[in-house]
Amino acid sequence: MSQLYVLYEHAAGYSLFSVKEFEEVSMFLPQVEASVTDIAKFHSIVKLVGFSPFKTAIAALENINAISEGIAPQDLLVFLDDFFSKLKKKKCTLGIADAKLGAAITESIGVQCSHFGAVPEILRGIRFHFHRLVKGFTDKSAGIAQLGLGHSYSRAKVKFNVHRSDNMIIQSIALLDQLDKDVNTFSMRIREWYSYHFPELVKIVPDNYLFAKTAKYIKDRKSLSQDKLEELEEIVMDSAKAQAIIDAAKMSMGMDISIVDLMNIELFAERVVRLSEYRKKMATYLHNKMEAVAPNLQSLIGDQVGARLISHAGSLTNLAKYPASTVQILGAEKALFRALKTRSNTPKYGLLYHSSFIGRAGLKNKGRISRFLANKCSIASRIDCFLEKPTSVFGETLKQQVEDRLKFYESGEVPRKNIEVMKEAIEAAEKEDKKSVTETQALKKKNKKKKRKAEDVENGDVTENKSNGKAEEANDTVVEENGGEAGEGEPKKKKKKKKNKNKDAEA
């Protein structure tokens, strides 16, 4: 008959409990369930035999992370090994909550583990009465320990790479769409407003951004002369258009506007220009973000379509989970349900319609190419989601496959097999990875050399200073010695002079 011990992992540490009357307990499970809530009955069955507290919060987090993954941490193995080595060769089984952890313990220590029978109920009772079973432990202290470890464990699980956050893509594409709407409405307003004064400018400068810029520069059309031709050329980027604006200003049918109205038009035009410039910056930001987060999806269908797919799915991981059929009609949900309701034809494409591939395909092949493109998009999103080091190699190969499929629909040229293409892509990705590794190593070596040189220069300066200091000290001592001799010699000379003076006086 083997003795049962139950392991309980708490936020404060590991605890080991001995269970009495194992055979009887296992036979009467309903009685065990009833006695779990009663501390007096439960205490007669279960007793604490060993407790190993966590030394620090970091150690607790490391241990709990290992246990959640089914790995037996070193602290737990040491604790169990010390305890079971004292029992010598007695037959004993260890009750445990996780089967994976039990397998890891039996593999490393050799103790038989069990996770079924009465073990779950006993563990439930230990969890319920833990603060009473361990001496010097209160319900409040147990709660604090659990709360602290729970927060740190959640933070560790939620932690992600800052540079690869798809939330920023979702927000930036939403803002980009809003900016497009705002810039268009404001541009229409500035065109309408300024056309009262200079109606001919709309036909000469059809672009919204350039129109706002020229309106801001011209202000009053009467002030426009041949001297301003060069500056107008810089704005419009066309000498013929600039000359046409000056000629039209002279013969314009527009009404005169007061200075206050012109000031307001100028301010509004400046606002439109700034907004459109910010829109360009936002587009470059989105391009950089897509390059970091989903480079394969970006190289396959572009920045905006890829970002819209991620935004519509909710995240890159959600998009990676979707099958190709869902990706194909993503964004056309209303049309799909309408078709299912009326039993008409379902939509062939959703957001993928904005891709250049579907635009280039013929009417008969639009559905085919959208299905093929959706398949490649789902592959690209999965690669981007689960690849540790981002690379655009797979996206470029997938794009080439779509191009080959388009050629096949047009001319009948048979494309290459998918296995061959993906093998080449994997090889290319491995080569790129090796190159990046060698480059980083070379940079590290350069930095080390630079540091060594700097240290050598510093050490050289220090030794020079020391040697200079020693030389100066030696010079000082020499000077002092010479100074002493000179001092002794000077009075002798003076004496000689006095003697000479006396001789002269006697003569």
C-alpha cells in the first residue's frame, strides 16, 4: 500500500501534504467532497509535511511560468528530491494537478505521479483551507501574494514587441480614411469659395492640394503679375500652367472680394495644405509600420489593402486564423447575408477588390483571381504572425505566383508548382537571415575595436601624464640642486667685487 502525498503550488511557494487513509478516501468520493469544506474533517485527512517558499517575486514568476508550460522548475525538483530521499525506499505516489508536470517530475526524480481519483478534490480542499493549514500564514497575506504574482504573470504573458504592434496599424488606417474624407470635403469647400473670386483657376489646376497651395499664394488675383511666374512654377511644377494662371488672372470674370474675406480664404487654404501634408506623413508612417509588422502582406497586396484587412479582422492573429474563403469576402458581409437571404449569387470579393490584381484581371477571371489572392493573403498573414524575424521574401514570392496566375489566365502559360516556389523562398530567407547575423557580428566586432582603441588612447594619456609628472618632478629636483649651487656662488662673486672695490680705494 503506497502513501499518497499531494503537491500544491501556491503564490508563496511549494507545499507538500500527506494524505491519510488513501484507499478509503478513494473509495468514498462523495464523502470526500462533503468533508472538503469542513476544516476539522479535512485536517484529519490532510497534513502539511513540507513547505518551500519562493525567495523573491522574480523567482516566483519564473517558477510559475515553467509550471504553466508543463516544465518542472529546478527549485521544485530540489524540494521534492530532498523530501523523497528521506523516505528512502518507501512506496509513495505524488498527487498533482497537471499531467504534463507530473510526467516531467517522474522523468527527472522517478516518483510516480497521479492526477485523477481523489487528488482533484483534495487539491480543492487545500486551495480552500491553505491559509489555515500553513502556520504563520493568514488569508490576507495569501491574497496579497496571489494578487502580486497574478499581476506579474499577466504582464509577462501580455508582453509584446513594441515595434510589432498591429494596434497602431488599425488606428492609422482609420485615421487615414478619415483624413481622406476631410481633405476631400475641405478641398471642395475651398474650390467653391475661391471660385467666386477666380473661377478660371479650377480648370487650370484640377489637383486639390495644388489648388489650395496656389490659392494661398495668389490671394488677390489683381496682385498677380509676371514677376511671380517663377514662384508659381515652383508650386504648380509646370511653366505652361503658371503662365496660363497669370493670363487667366488678367482676363478673369470673378467678382472682387474684400480683404477680410481673402484673409479667411487664405487661412482655410493653409489649413487644407497642412492637413494634406499630414496625410502624406501618415501614409509614410503606415508604410513603415506595415514593413515592421506584416512585411509579406504588404509586399503582396500593398500598405492600405493589407492594413484594411488587419483592421477588419481586429488583429493580425485573427487574420491569420481566418481561412482563405473568409479572407476573400472580408468586408462584404452585408452582400453575403443578403445573397444568402435571397438565394442569389454570393459576392466574389470584399476588401480585396481594391487590389491591383483584380483590376487587371478580366471579367471572367475576377472571381478566380480573388480566390487565389485570398489564399496567398492567408498564407502571408500566417507567416507574418508566427515568424520571429520579419522578412518580405515570402511576400515577394507569393506576389510573383499571383502574377504568374494572371499570365496563365491571359495566355495559358503554366505556372510553377507551389512546393518548388516555397522551397526557394525558404532558402532565400535562410540566406538573408545568415547575412543579417554576419552583419550584426561584424558591427559588434567594430564596436569592440573602437572601444579598445578608446581605452588604449585613455590609458596612453594617463601614462603620458604620469611620465610627464615624473619628468617635471625630476626637473624640479635638478633645478633645486642647481639653484642651491648658484645661491652659494653668488655671494662669493659679491665678495670678490668688494675686494676689488677696496683695492681701487687703496690705489
